[in-house]
Amino acid sequence: MRTAISTLDVRSVATVQDAVAVMRDEARVPIAGATDLFVALNFGTLASRRFLDIWRIEELRRIAVNGDVLMIGALATYTDLIRSPVIAARLPMLAEASRLVGGPQIQNRGTIGGNIANASPAGDSLPVLAAVDATVVLRSAAGERRAAFNGFYTGYRESVRRADELIVAVEIPAVSGRQWFRKVGTRAAQAISKVVIAGVRDDRTVRIALGSVAPTVVRARRTEEALGAGASIDEAVQLLRDEIVPIDDIRSTAGYRRLVSGNLVRRFLTDTQ
Amino acid sequence: MRLTLNGEARDAVSAPMSRLLDVLREEFGLTGTKEGCGEGECGACTVLIDGAPVCSCLVPLAQVDGANVQTIEGLGDDHPLQHEFMNEVGAQCGICTPGMIMAALSLGENPTLDDIKVALAGNLCRCTGYAAIYRAIMKANAR
């Protein structure tokens, strides 16, 4: 049954400064595009009753390059990412991932910060952030700190973000080499991934990240290291299938995910040879 | 809460975490916007906020304070999309139709079939099939 609306309390803020001041004093869940949060509300599985509406914080919509670092504000929507010339030039696989999130209605509201905060192992943008060794920028009333995206999640839907911290941006160092992204779902639009993968390959290194194959998004470190040491594609595929820990759920099976993940890695390594 | 609804300034008194969908239907009596899945998968509740299509079942009222909201009622009775959906029989049960038309409004001039498919990727129809819907949108844009 849907959560009773009358039991919910929301405050709206227009600046990061106001947001972190509220979060210092009160336990409130930030609400951006609401594309995940309101699904929980409609299902009656919403755990919180107190919210902080941050949708109007314009300063968090910015996408910019500072030196070598690409900075994406937490409230950049998937539509913003699809349309951004900066993303197209520096991180085209993030635009590709964004085009495969939901449909246009969801892309107009869903944000990259929300995808990070929601912490689903199936989040479509997350393997991209893992593959490029992104950094999450967190702000609280006490100040700002940075957390490596690989290491941000500590378990299923758990992260190092403290309750008084707001995700304000994600930073991405310069990416050299080929970028490669694939999502496997029941259909192209409006599907949650069965397996989602992002890869980066340059002359020296291969980076591979996968979603929906473990409790959190993961980097395939053993496979990467083996490839760095000269493993063949066949060896890498086998290693990858052993390395991931997918489960059976309503969207797919562990066996299918293992098979497809290996196939995707084979295609990535072949396409980028 | 004050918003511009189909071109008119309106005050909303529903609770701030109310779904925009419910505010439209229950407070303003605009029942053209339909509820399908209630989870952002079907697009039946699509409206435009500041010109962009969104699922009104996933928007809290608090977030449209000051915004410009357009619903199917805002089109009046004589819009080319409405005529062509009838002419091409782009509707059977009709539940998905308002959402389809609102999503189609975001298309630029002379869209290709591919453009239309992308624009409508977030809208499900379970009875007409999509061919008649795509045809209706093509013809409406050619008018």
C-alpha cells in the first residue's frame, strides 16, 4: 500500500549552505529527482518520513572542467549529461549510459548524484564512475571531503556517506584510451539491467567495472591484473566469470549473468584491440 | 504552493509531498492525466514541467512550486495530435493516449521515425500497438 502522504514532512532549500545546515541539525533524506524515492513511496516501502528537497539548488547542476578534472554537479540530470558537449568530448560512455536509463521522462528527472546515493547495484551510471576511478565530493556543515568512488560502497545499499553529508559532485580524472559501455536488459528502454559493464582500455592498462553482478558495483581487479600481465581473452573471460558473484533474482539468474558478463568482456576486449 | 497550470496561475493546497498526479486529478479535477503503473515505467501520467516530459506519479508537489505545468487538458480540443490519433486509430482503451500525446509534444519539427521511437520510449501501450501511434505523430507533425 502506498505510504500515507500526510505522514511525510519536507523542507525545500535553494543553496548547498542551507542544505548542509539543515542536515547538521535534523535527520532528513535528500530528495532530488525522486525517480527512485517516489517508487518506494508508491510501493509503501519508504523507510523515511522526513525529507530535504534539494531539486532547486542550481549550483549543483554544473558540468565543468577544472584543469584535467571533469566535475559533474550532483543534480546534473541524465538529459543534461546526454546533451552536454563536455561529456560528449571527455566521457562519451556516460552519455551512452544516460541514454539507456528509463525513458525521456526519467532522464529529465533522474540525477547522477541520486544514482550514486541510491546505491543500487544495478545503477546504470555507476560502472562508468567505477571504471574511470571517479571521486565523490561530499559536503557537510563541517566542510568538504572527497571519497574514492571505488571504496564508496561498503555493502549492499551502504556507503561511507554520513547522514549529515550531501553528495555535491563527482570528479573524474582525464581518461585516456577507448571507452566502452553496454547494458543488457529485457528491452532497450525502461529496463533495469541484468548486467551492465563499462570498460576503459589504453596501451598499458585495462579497466573493467560491472553492475548487477554483486551486492555493489564492482571493478574486476583480478581480471584487469591478469590482462596487464598478458592473459589471453579466453583466460580473461574465464577469470571474470569466476571473479563476479551474481545472484538469482526477479530480473535474471546467476548463471545467465555469469555467461553474459564473460561474453561482454570478450566483446569489449575484441572491439578495443 | 503556486504554479502555472495550463497557462493559468493556480494555488495548490495539497500536502507538499503529494504526487503531482494526485494533485492534478483530485485537487484540480484534471482527470485527463492517467495513473498506470505508479512507478515511472509506463508514461501514462506524463505531463510537461517547464516544457520537459516527466512522470507526474514521481514528482512531489513541493518541486513544482513556481513551475509551469502542462497537462493534456491544456491542448484544448483541436490539436493536430488529437485529430491524428483519432484519424489513425492510435488509441483503443485510451489510457496511454494522454501520456503518448504529451511525450510527443517534446518532438522538434519533422521528426524521423527513430526520433519518435526515442521520444516515446518511456510510454507503454498494451492494446493499440505502436504503429498507429507513430503514424499519427508523423501525420500531425506534417500538418
